[in-house]
Amino acid sequence: MTTGKIRVNIFGSEYSLVADEQNEHVKEIALYVDQKMREIDRSQNVNSNLKVAILAALNIAEELREERKYRERLLDQLNEESRKMNRLLVEMLEG
């Protein structure tokens, strides 16, 4: 796996990041963070880049929390369906 530096711009500041060959992935993440910060900046009367960054981080953390809850529900449903199918298969083989 090769690594290299990539430059991204987030909320008007340029950052040099080290990334593996997934450079496009890093660029997408940086763009997402930039968009969240700009969204906060437009909707809130915040005069501090640090506060904008913290509010954006809180929003992103909430999105992550919701996605994890959703994934957990899906996994629970998948496991339940798998158990049902397994029981039916056992019944068919034994019957």
C-alpha cells in the first residue's frame, strides 16, 4: 500500500494530509466536512471557526450514531430471519 500527501481545503483552510491510494476517499471526506461547516456557518450566527468546527463535528457524530443504530437494527432483523430460515430448514429435513 503506497502512501502520499494530499492537499484538501476545508472551510477556507488548506490541509496537507497523508493518505494511502484511497485519495479520492479522503477528498470526499474533506469535502463532506467542508460542506457541514459551511452549512453550520450559514444557519448559525457563530463568529468562531472553532465553534463552527465543533458544531459540525457534533452534527457528524449524531449522523454516525443514527447510522450505527440503523445498522444494528438491520443486523438484528437479518439474524432473526436467518434463525427462522434455519428452523424451517431443520424442520423440513427432519420431517
